[in-house]
Amino acid sequence: MPIRQMKENPEQHFVVKPHLQNTMNPAQKQPKTAQNGKGPPNQEPQNTKQHNQTSPPTKNRGRRRGRGGRKSDQGDVCMRPSSRPCTLALKPLNQAPCDLVESNGNRSVVNGHNMSEMEMGFPTSSKSLSFAPRPGYGQVGAKCIVKANHFFAELPDKDLNQYDVTITPEVASRAVNRAIMAELVRLYKESDLGMRLPAYDGRKSLYTAGELPFTWKDFKIKLVDEDDGINGPKRQREYKVVIKFVAKANMHHLGQFLAGKRADAPQEALQILDIVLRELSNKRYCPIGRSFFSPDIRTPQRLGEGLESWCGFYQSIRPTQMGLSLNIDMASAAFIEPLPVIEFVAQLLGKDVLSRTLSDSDRVKIKKALRGVKVEVTHRGNVRRKYRVSGLTSQPTRELVFPVDDNSTMKSVVEYFQEMYGFTIQHTHLPCLQVGNQKKANYLPMEACKIVEGQRYTKRLNERQITALLKVTCQRPRDRENDILQTVQHNAYDQDPYAKEFGIKISEKLASVEARILPAPWLKYHDTGKEKDCLPQVGQWNMMNKKMINGMTVNRWACINFSRSVQESVARGFCNELAQMCQVSGMEFNPDPVIPIYNARPEQVEKALKHVYHASMNKTKGKELELLLAILPDNNGSLYGDLKRICETDLGLMSQCCLTKHVFKISKQYLANVSLKINVKMGGRNTVLLDAISCRIPLVSDIPTIIFGADVTHPENGEDSSPSIAAVVASQDWPEVTKYAGLVCAQAHRQELIQDLYKTWHDPVRGTVSGGMIRDLLISFRKATGQKPLRIIFYRDGVSEGQFYQVLLYELDAIRKACASLEPNYQPPVTFIVVQKRHHTRLFANNHRDRSSTDKSGNILPGTVVDTKICHPTEFDFYLCSHAGIQGTSRPAHYHVLWDENNFTADGIQSLTNNLCYTYARCTRSVSVVPPAYYAHLAAFRARFYMEPDLQDNGSIDGAGHTVKSTRVVGESGVRPLPALKENVKRVMFYC
């Protein structure tokens, strides 16, 4: 399990007092109301008598009164507006609900509502910060049983001890460290180690069950050197290993934590158990991150260009409500195929290399692909020496000479290999590999080298390789479940000597978990359509007989055709069909473009866009173009990104791109989806939740509520200078919460905290000026709705467990400051929820043959929610599979409520999240991640295209097949800011 890094500093650290999380606003203490929700949609909720029911007993009842699963809230949560009237106004707070308290010895200084004056920095996290405890369990929905890929692990009753390991000379490679330790255990287990079998993390820590017979000891270990030497036999190298006692792990603490009696996880104990259970797999398989791979688990499949996929499994020990759990999932990764180098090069270039010379571009491609790759020589019989490739010679092998002695006597590589090894180089027209040290050139002919097995490919895959890898990884739920069970049986944890030594027992059965299937929400469409509202079936519906609830008008539009294969008549026919579909769907769409369809070459994208923009303005006597349709070739390189960058940051023009294949093969479904996208880009709404406009969503409908989504996307592996992109979107309508405006910014490479949420700077005229994405979006909400938000719900995507503390402290502080900068004492209560998709929990139907418990793809039904057994022992988290599967095994989203000043019940936040998943603008399906988080991800992905191209174009390909250009980084923060979005673009869902 990823570990939260926490530094204890008795001198000074930030502490959040747990009881302050319960601070309620004066408005929140009003008498509660109830409503059965069965009246007409516009009916105002009636005040009824106050409820004083106590919450059912839960583990956290005493810690969080007023937030437990109140009985009156449970059964009808989807239909009730809230326990508060819609008309309540929130009084300003005299003190922020989230007070950061600076602790210094016994003194505490409350920063309270003056927090806007605090310096923006990185508050250090502390164990005293407690996340929102679970308020009780959800009750809404039809109960069912699902299976999860979690295997119960029995806690050992032995003392676990930690020892510090120092190896000299220091070794960078974990594999070499492990080899040294394995040799030490082989030699000394029965003597100096007192029959103990230790587990080792490959770096600085060694763990044992029970004490070693010493507290400090050093050992001398000899190991055969696998170094990249060129000449001579393999040498033995001697290492000094010092083992020193550090501490005992507190297993009692872990037991209390798992029982829900303590809120802080004992990371050390969890880490030890994780390392123990990985020890045997580290020896058997190729370890990468938390996964293990092997060509023996399943036959590797070729991915093309010298790569192959290896199958493997992910393993992690996790604390859950059922106790310790071992999470096992199937995994796949791309590896470099262990081919002779000449064969690898032929595959890479897709041509015969034996008979023709290589071009400069071929040479560059080979050098890129092979740099850092390990090869072994094949020209010396049983001596298979290994080397790491550092480069490629610019000359062919036949022209290469090197000095053989101090007198600078030169010898050719061809002669040397013939005389030294009796090896005749056949393909002297090919370059040599440069290996080992760059200072001293060492040449190896390609035909004498083979790629070493087990090297993961970490660079970007191309489109074909991604497709091939997805084919391998895409497994039906039943097959995946069987593979997971087989993996657990094959790993035979009951026979694992390390698990036995430490007294850990692992179940071989998938965990059976009680789940609930939340009902789908009713959706509202326009009253002029045949169907005015709609209840989705198994996570999907369609636009037949329905009209968008707010269809926009497009009077002035134009079309550019960048595809040579699309003739003008075909393009015209496509545009007509699309215009008709927009009209049928509820928009007003002028059937005729402002100017005739304009044909252009992709390399002249800027010239073409500006021509069409100005020509249209001239035709309409200065009225701006509202929409640009663009027909693109199927493989369009950087065209898509360039077009979006120019339209959104230069011209302020909304655009809709369509690929050639869709223009030729027009499908009604495709046109309907495109019309949905066009409508929201124009500022319209496609549908809204019926409960939203009927004022019936708990803790959203009662007072003006803004819902944020935030995400940070990082550059691909191998790009070591590109900035990370942060995006924040926020709802701009209330009570509908359907339209989201978005803002983007570039920040330091791989920085996860969003830097521009709130910022201040000095202006020579105005003095200190406040700004940032949260502030701007709060202002635009007020402009759009005429009201200031009195509640904030913040969905944050892309945060790993190890970053929870940091992200919450920094970003909640930024939200607070942004609010305070708008108005003194303006501190609306905040609920901060992390959304995770990159986890390895999978849920399976209890009985795959029961068709009523699965969707068409064999996956669990949309709306399936789990908040027991496999969830956190004390914190407020749940798994929600909100979408219907299409192919493969569905991955539920994991939602973790880190902070909650709005006092959501479990049902309240689960139902809200599930219902929002039906409001995604781009299709008529419920989606797998809550839309604000999804939109933030789309906006961040879009902003990658805004980065200004460098003079030197890398021409790498992104996941959508578009060329991404590298960027120069400049400026104080080391990051060149993105070009600004035009004002009219910011206001609408341009990223859709």
C-alpha cells in the first residue's frame, strides 16, 4: 500500500482540531424539514416538525454526531430535497469552519478567518490531521452480494523487528543488493542469524519475526561481479554488510486500527507485512513497481516494433474493515523482445537491414530505441557478458578503428573480432553498438549481440502497440476472476517460507461483500419533445423522441475540409445531415454555412482558419462566427491540436472536428453524439436531473451550491522537462448543476498540488491583487446565477493515497483563501472528495450465470456501491461502479471523502455522485467517473495542445494519435505559462 510520508516535528507543525470539522454554520442549525418528494416538481418544500431521532449505533457515532446515518434520511434520500428549506440564506461565519491551528509547544495560535493573510506555502502534514470519519453506512438501493479481488490475511501474533542495513561499497541496484543479502542468508542463517529467515526491502531495511541474536553485526560477503567490463574473466567483489537493530513494529497498534479503535494507520507494520509477502515473488518473477511479470504466466504476445506484452499480477496488502486484505489483480506491460539485435532493428524499422545501408533517420530511431537497453554477447560461446547500450556509431563497422595500446596503434573492429575471437563480422555496413563508459569507446557489432530478457519498455507506445496491448489486457469478468484465483493458488502463500516464518495466513477465496444497486435518476428533457423525461435502463438511454432541455441557436457557421479524400459534395451532404440532427435534437441550426465549404491543406491550418474567420466576418458585416466544423484526415498528426490551440486561444472560436471515416460512413448515433457536443460548446444543456429542477437533491438543492472538479495530468514517461497541466472546472448553474466552466494552467514538471488555485501578486497601481482558478470560477458562478455559492463540493481526481495529506492541506487552504479574498468572513462549508480510478479493486457478480445480476458485458450492474468490508476501517470512502461495461472488466471508481463540513450522510454523497454520472454531456450513458472530475481531465488533456511548439519538434505521438510537440520552459517558476483562453471560450464547455 502506498505510504503517507509524515514527519513528526515537536517544534512546529500544522494541526487541524478534529472537533472543528463538526462546526456548523448558524444556518445549518435551523429546524430540519422533511418532504416525501411526491408533489409537483415546482412545489416549495413545507416546513414540518423538527426531527430529533438519534443515529443508529456505528463505530464513529460519538466522534461525529449529527452526521451518522439518520433513519429519517435513509430510505427516501433520492427523492427528498434536503433536511433544510430551499430558501435558507447562509449567514457569514465569524470563524472559518476549517481552522488551521499552529501548534508550538503548549501554545496554540488560531489563524481562523485571517487565513487570507497567511503566506501561501506548503504546510507540513501531521498525524493530528484526521480525515472525515465514516458517518454510518448507506442503506439506499437493492441489496446484493458481489465478490472482490481481496483475500483475507490473518494477522501474525509474532513480534516484528526492523534492522538497518548498510552495504559498502554502496550499490545502486536493488537486484544486486538482494543478491548480496541472499548470499548472506545462505551462509549465516543457521549460525549468526539464529535460524531466522529475514525479509529484505532491497535498500536499507531488513525485517525478522522475532529478534536476531545480536543488535549490531558486520559481515563480509563475496559476490561474482556482473559489471559491464570489457576484458578479462568475471571478478569477485567483496562487500561489507552491517546489520543494526532499529525498532519493534507495533502489531497491537495495527490490530486496534483494523478494529476501528484508532484512526492513524501504523504504516511501519503494514510496510513490513507487504515486504514479507513480496519476498518470494521478487525471487520468482520480474518485479516492477507493485507488480510482478513473467513470460511463463502466459505466452508473451507481439506488439510490433520489437516489443511484446508480458502478463503478470499486482499485489498489495491493505487495511480494510474485514481486517488485513491482500489485493491481487492481473496486470500486463510492454517488454523489449529478447531478440538478436539485428532482428530487433529489422522489426523496429519494418524493413530488411541486412542488404541495405541505414539512413540518418533510421540511425536516430535505432539509437533512441536501444539507448539504456541491456544486451549480451553471443560470439564467445558460453561467456554471455552483459552490457548496457550507450549509443550507436556514426560510421559503419567496416570503417571503425580504435587504439589497442598506449602507442596509439590502431586496429579495425573487423580485424580485432577475427583475431581475438575467430568471429567474422558479416554485416560490416551496419553501425556498431557503443556500450559501457562513454569516455572510453567500446564497440560491439550488432550481429554479436542479443537483447537481455526481462526489460520493461518505459517509453511511449504508438497507436498500433496500444491497440495490441489492450487486446491482451481486455478480459471478460469471469476470465479475469479465474486468472486471479489461479494466481493466488499458484503463489501458494500457505507454502511460502517467508509467510510461514512471519505467521501470515492468506485465504484462497475472493471476499464476498454486501453491495447495493442505486437506482438510476430520472432525466428531464424539453417539454416540446414526445418524451419529456426519461429513466435510463442499465446505464443507458437515447435521444429518440427527446429534445435537449436547453437547445442553443447556431446562425453563423462555416466548414473547413482538411481531408483530400472528401469531395465537396460529400462534405456538403455531411454538414446537411449534421445540421438536421441538431435541429431534430432541439437546437435551432441554420442549414446554410456563412461561406461555402473551404478546402485546405493540413500544413496551412493557421492560414486557413484565419481566412475562414475573416471571410465569414466580412460576409456577416462584422458579426462573429459562432461555430466552425472541421473535417480532418483519420491520421492527422498535429493538426487537431494546432486547430484547437488557434481556435480557443487566438480566435475565440468554438470548433467541432469530425474524422473522414465518419463523414463517409454517416451513422445516426454518431451525428446524435456530435450534436450533444455542439450544444454544450454553444452554452446549452442537453439534459438535467429531474430532482435538481424539482429542488430535491439533499445538500445541493437547499442553498446555492457549486461543484468543482480538479485534475492534474503529467507528461509521459521519458519526457523529463514538459510541465504538468492542472485543470479546474466548476458548475455555473444552480439548481441544475450541469454546465461547467473550465480553466487550465501549466505548472512544474510532475507537481501534483495545483499551484494556481489561489495566488496573489503585486500590481504597481492596485497593490496586492488576488486571483487564481477558484476565485475566478466563484466570480463566474455569481455572474451566471446572480448568487454567491453557499456550499462547495470539490471532487479531486488523480491523487494517490500517499499524497492525501499534502493535497488536502494545501488545496483546502487555497479554497479558503480564495473565498476570504472575495468578502470578509465568506467561508462556505467545503466537502473535499478524492476520486481514484488507478486502483486495483475489481468487483465481480456473485453468480456469472445469473443474467439479472450483470449487464450485457457480464459486469456488475451500473449503480453498484460498496462501503463495507473492503473499505477503510474508519474513514469515509466507497467504491461505485456507475457505468455499464462495454468490454473487459469494469473498474469501479473509488471515492474518499477527506473533509466534510456539509455533514453528508453516506447515502447523500453516494446518491449525489451516482446521479451526477448520468449528466455527462457527450453521450447518453452514465459514465464511470463523476462528470466534474471527468471534465477536468478532458480540459487538462486539451491544454497539452496549447503548449507552444519548440523550434525542435520531437514529433512524439499521444494517446489519441496526435503529434505532441516539446516545449521550451522559461519564466520565474521555470514553466512557460499557457496562452490564455479567450473569455467567450472560458464560459462554455469547450473541452467536450
